[in-house]
Amino acid sequence: MRHVGEVLRLQAQGFSLRQISRSLGLPRTTVHDYLKRAQQAGIGWPLPEDLDAVGLEARLFTRPEEATRPWRPQPDWLEIHRELKRHQHVTLQLLWLEFREACPEGVGYTQFCAHYQQWLKRQDLVMRLSYPAGDRMFVAFAGDTVPVVDPVSGAISQAQVFVSTLGYSGLLSVEAVPGQDL
């Protein structure tokens, strides 16, 4: 239970923050916060007769509905996440551009990325796996082929991207190879 009424009464009697804090067993920062909120709300001691403890609490500690609504529309982050996973070449920037087409007053790209990262952190936790040194190496061919230009003839050929990662250190090795038939 908050002692806002008592804080206001003791302050009106001339007690200091430290004295109020000691007498009510509250931190000084809390007492200061209560007094600041009361001043901003225009409430002093004695309290108005129509204001009980519940009303005082409501006036000092609840934000107006307008303040709790985001002032800019937010996308459906789950749908954004699904789109990123569903299509190989979809990026956050492409999804943001689509979002801005549908909602021109929406958040900018930097905030879009920041809000997505915050949303992502609140999702399922990831289990970290650790491996003894030299125990595991993970290999794969990644993504699409990439064009490679022969420096002598100028001929363009397509190369596969070979990626390997060491399980213990996370060291990464990437190499463009002519095919997957190594």
C-alpha cells in the first residue's frame, strides 16, 4: 500500500524528505517521486474531500489512455517474423517498405528494426549448446549461387558458397566453389 496521503501530510507540516522517509520506512527517492507526482497533478495537503485513497492513487499513478497508446501504428510483429522465415530473399527493409505503403504514418526504418529486435527478445528462449574443442564442425552450402568472373578470360560462371563453422570457437570459413561435388 502506498502512503501518498501521509507523505503529503508530513510535507505540509514541514518535515524534510529524509524525515518523511525515516518515519514511513520508504526510500527517499520514493518520497520525492510521490511529491513530484502530487505537484504535477496539482494535489496538496489537505486533500480535497471528494478524493479518497483510491482516487488519489488513480490520479497520481495511472496514465491517461492517450499516453498509453503508441502515437504511431505498429505492425503485427508475428506476421513480420513469419514473412522473414518464409521467404529466402525477404529483408526487414522490404517488409518495412510494405508496411509504410500500407501505413504512411508508421514508424521509421530504424525504429521498425529496433522494435522488431525488442519483440524478438521476448519470444522463446534459445538453448545454448557448447561443444568440446575439436569435437564438432558444422558444414553447409549456403544460399544462392554467386557469379564469379575469371580474371584471365573474363568468363562468368556460377559458384556455390561453402560454409563451415567450428562448434567450440565459432570460427567461420567461407569459400566459393564450382559445385557441390567436392
